[in-house]
Amino acid sequence: MAYKISDECIACGACAAGCPCEAISEGDGKYEIDPEKCIDCGSCAEVCPVGAPSQEG
């Protein structure tokens, strides 16, 4: 299951910088994860200061 970024996102960009597969991009007010590119590694969740990314499902 791909990760998803919640509304807790503060748009700091840490997740995008930490993503090894470049699946994260800036969206409308928060960052978004492309589920087709996400490899479910959890790197985004590890670097997020507010814990916004989490596994879907």
C-alpha cells in the first residue's frame, strides 16, 4: 500500500527531499504522493516533522 500525506502537512518539503523514487510533489496546499511511484519504503514518514505521511489502508 502506498503512503498518503494527511492534512497535517505543513508543506516543508522534507518528504520530497527524502523520497528515493521521486514520488512526492507539491500539491494544492500540501505535498502529494504518486501511488504509482511509491514503493512503500517509509522514508517520507521518517523525515516528516509533523508525521503527515502514513500508510494507506
